[in-house]
Amino acid sequence: MPFAHPVEELVEQRFSCRSYLSQPVEEQTLQRLTDYAAALQTGPFGTQLRFSLVAAREKDQKALRKLGTYGFIKGATGFIIGVIQDDEKNLEDFGYLMESIILFATDIGLGTCWLGGTFTKSSFSERVSPRPGELIPAVVSLGYCAKKPRRFDAVIRNSAGAERRLSWEQLFSDSRFGVPLSRETAGDYATTLEMVRRAPSASNKQPWRIIKDGNRWHFFLQRTPGYRERMLVRLFTVADMQRIDMGIAMCHFELVARDHGLDGRWEINTPAIEKYDEFTEYTVSWVS
Ligand SMILES: Cc1cc2nc3c(=O)[nH]c(=O)nc-3n(C[C@H](O)[C@H](O)[C@H](O)COP(=O)(O)O)c2cc1C
């Protein structure tokens, strides 16, 4: 693991930083982030991706609003731009790898914020020259955060961030939907699941659901009704934010599990589990 801090701490510390100090990020720090991002080329599903770090330009702040992002991003000194090819699980792979870059950025003291929108034909895309068929489903703003980073111990005490999340019982089930998973049954994986619960997601919708089935952990996407369509109509984009959210959840799950010495692999094998409703979709399973 290339991180100096335990992944769990980084997950706890990260939050969406929307206001940055004007202080530029040192060349050496940017280089570390660039090197980390450059080494990530393939996601867990095998999609080829590439990431670039670019300096912010004066007009970026205004441009972001027109590209369908929400929230007001003030003073970011740079952006991480990821480019994907058209592939079946490209958005999950994108979410997975970009989130690992975010955790690395957190590790070296930087603030970040995911920004989902229509970047493919924007001033952001000019800076990374996408080839025909390539997409930019989201970018991440970067810089020194104007707000102090959360302190790990304070986070644990106050559970900051956690209260804006769905409960453990709503997210994790035992063998089938509707049967809440107890922390005891989750066993060694209890912390890993908690770190999925803390993951960022588009509009904080938290669409991930996990079912423990023996040594298999099935990941289901619980789509927010109308969210995809609303996004599609509003943004004229093919980016499906909730699939990016799934990749982010997979990243937290795998990095925290491995950090705790828990081994496993991803497998796509649809289980015979009745879905929660028509908006539930199976994505992948972690086999431990
Ligand atoms: C795919 C994706 C897209 C997002 N898009 C935006 C955005 O356009 N504007 C914004 O301010 N935050 C955006 N966010 C951040 C979420 O709103 C944020 O993660 C969520 O509210 C939880 O808060 P936290 O990150 O501080 O824990 C996005 C997050 C994800 C994962």
C-alpha cells in the first residue's frame, strides 16, 4: 500500500472540500500525485484509463456551473481529469481508480471534491485531448483546503460525516434484502463495511447495498428512481453517476480490507438473491 496513513484514517478524513486556499501546491507534492495517478491504468474490471493533473485557469470556476456540476467550488488550484474508453464497466473502473487518487491526495494533505458533469466537450477536455470515443465523466478539484482537515480522533468521537449517511442496517444485509447484517456477523469485515458507508457519492445518494452470503459479499446498485434520467436529460451526458459511486464503494472496500490483511478477489457471478425492487441492479461480488 503506497499510503503513509491507514486507509481507514484517510477515509475518515476525506470530505468534499469546496473552498481552497490561494496557496499553490508545491511542485514536489504535485509530482507525487502525478506519479501515483500515472501508475493507475487499468481498473478492477479491466478498462483502460488515464488521468492527468492540470492547473486551474481563471475561467474554470464559472465554467463548472455550465457543465452541470452543483455546489460552488472556490479557489481550486488544480484538477484531476480522468479519461475513459467506452466499455461495459468503465464508470465503475473510473470511480474506483479516481477515488484511490483522492485517498492518496488526502494522504499527502490535499483537499479534493468530486465534480460530475458533461466534461467531454469542455475546456477541461481540451487540456487532456481525448481521442474519438473517449469520455470524461467527472473531474476532481484539488488544492489546500480552506477548512481544517477533520482530525481522526475527533471524527471517531463525533461521528462527523456519518450522520449524513444511511444507517448500517439500511446498507448491509445478511443473505437477502430485508435482513439487516449485524456487526458480529460481519466479523473482520465490520470496519471495511463502515468505510464503504463513509464513501462519497453523487448528491450523497449512497446507492450501494452489500449482502453477505457466506464468504461472498455481493454489491448491488440501488438506483435512485429518476436520477439517471434526470441527469441524462439535464446534462445530455452518458455519464451515469451512480455507477461511478459503485466503483468508489469498491475502492473503499478493497483498500480497507487489504489494509486489514483480508484477502479476496472481485468476481461477476449474479447470485440467486431476490432484488429489493425494480431499481436494484447486481454489480459484482468480493470473494474472500
Ligand atoms: C460521482 C460524484 C459526483 C459529484 N458531483 C458533485 C458536484 O458536482 N458538486 C459538488 O459540490 N459535489 C459533488 N459530489 C460530492 C458529493 O456531494 C459528496 O460526496 C456527498 O455529498 C457526501 O459528502 P462528503 O464527500 O463531504 O462526505 C460528487 C460526488 C460524487 C461521488
